[in-house]
Amino acid sequence: AIPLVISITTAVSAKAGILVKDRLAIERMRTVDAVLFDKTGTLTKGEHTVAGIAGAEGVDRDEVLHLAAAVESDSEHPLARAIVAHHGHAHGEGAHASDFRSRTGKGVEATVDGRHYAVGGPALLRELGIEPPNELEGDIDTWSGRGATVLYLIALGDKTKMLGALALEDEIRPEARQAIADLRAQGVQKIAMITGDARAVAEAVAADLGFVEGRDEVFAEVLPADKDQAVAELQKRGLRVAMVGDGVNDAPALARADVGIAIGAGTDVAIESAGVVLASSDPRGVGGVRRLSKASYRKMI
Ligand code: ADP
Ligand code: MG
């Protein structure tokens, strides 16, 4: 009867947009205890827009935007593309930068008009050992509380100084809430989220998605190279883990998980590391994989 089951499974999965690369992943999915979602691009749309700009004392907002867009002009990161696009809408032609360098998971740096700058998030601030000046704190708190990602513009050199901050908003996917509720209804104990983004942002998104304190979990400010450690940590607690992600930096975590699920128009590396690939970016597909797993293996026994 096995060949029949397999052909049924394949037909059902193809119709549901589920590409099964590793049959064992489908078998394991029905016993998974925890589902760990990547935040950006998986639970959120990954399409950022600039929602706020603030300058430190003596620096105007246009200058913050102009310099940040120049520093980000050579970066492929979605946050960088959003800043450059926003600057383009307002001012047309952007400024030019040289000596571009990326600090993975932290930010970027480049020289503009003879001066060296960095743009990045909290991990960059920690590395440089600097904090926002008082006059920026109000805006930063408001933005973070709303779940916006805050990036900082910093002049580097002997007088390292923060010049301003920008807020970038990313929408939560409208289907994400339902995707999570469905997994819970199917008996998944723990929903978790992982991101390189700031803790305040991650907590705001988690609250919006109905994460339950004490049961669900948020891994924030995780560097790309450490994402698979979160999977390992959950596994160490005896949980079977499904990881859902789309990015290059999700690949090691997808490979380490009991079930790795690459979502939507994911990067090639993510697809290669996953046991299951969802054709669409709709996170409700993850519940579909679990249903498929239950249906297939019930028939086999
Ligand atoms: P995620 O895990 O959410 O997909 P990344 O690991 O790509 O995020 O980035 C983590 C953090 O590093 C971002 O939230 C941001 O603070 C910072 N960062 C990464 N790339 C850039 C960039 N090009 N410009 C500014 N900040 C960046
Ligand atoms: Mg991502």
C-alpha cells in the first residue's frame, strides 16, 4: 500500500503548494512540539517603509536621510533598499559613497564627502559602545513601541557621534495570526520567533500576533551566524522543532531543525537547506504541512 500512499501524498501536497524534498521531514512534522518562525519576510511582509526620521541636536532630518541613503546605496539589505527608495522619492538622485563595508547582522559603513559613517541597529551601537543622545530618546521609544525597526546614523572617527535615527515599518502578514492559531489548535505547544531585529520590535510584533508569555518565545538581536543556536537550544529542552524561514541567514537553522520549511520566494540557499518548500509566502501553509503529515502517516499504519 505504500506506493499508493505516496502518490496520494504527492498529489495532495502539490495541490496545496507543498513541495516535499525530504519525506522524513513530512513524517516528523506531525510530532513537532515547537514551530520557530523567522520574523522578517516570514511573519512580516519584509517590505519596509521609512516611517520617521529624527536628527540629533544641530542636525536636520534631510541631512540624516541624505547621508543614510548614501551610506546604504551599495547594500542589498531590504532596510537599505527602503531608505534609498525613500530618499529617491523625495530628492531624486542620491549622494555617492565609497569604501563601502557591510557588518553582517549589524549594519553598514561608508565614506561620504570625505567623512566615514555607519548606519545600523542595536548590535552596531553595542559594538561601538555608544548610546542615543537624550533628544532622540523620545522618538526612539515611540517607534520601538510601535514595532518599527530603528536604525542609527553615526559619524565615525576620533569623535564618534550619533547624528540621527530612522524608523522603518514592516507590516505583519495578515494571515500570520491565523497561521499561529491553527498550529496551536493542532497541538503545537510552543510558537517561537527569531530575528536579528531589536528586542523591543520583536516583542511588539509578538504581542500583535498573540504570543503567550511564559509559553511562547522570542529570540531577538540574534546575529545571522547564531540563528541555528536557537534551534539547538529548543532541541536541548527535548522539543522537536520545525523552523520556518526564507533568508540566506536562515539556512543553517533550517538544516538543524527536525523539520526545515522554506517559505515563498525564499532564497536558493534556504530552499536547499529545507526539507519542505512552500510555494507561497502565506505562513498558513505550515499548518497545511502538519495536516498533510497527519493524513499521510495515519494511512500508512
Ligand atoms: P533579520 O534576522 O530580521 O532577517 P538581519 O540579520 O538581516 O535581520 O539584520 C539584523 C539587524 O542588523 C537589522 O535589524 C538591522 O538592525 C541591522 N542591519 C542589517 N543590515 C543592515 C543595513 N544594510 N543597514 C542598516 N542596518 C542593518
Ligand atoms: Mg528573514
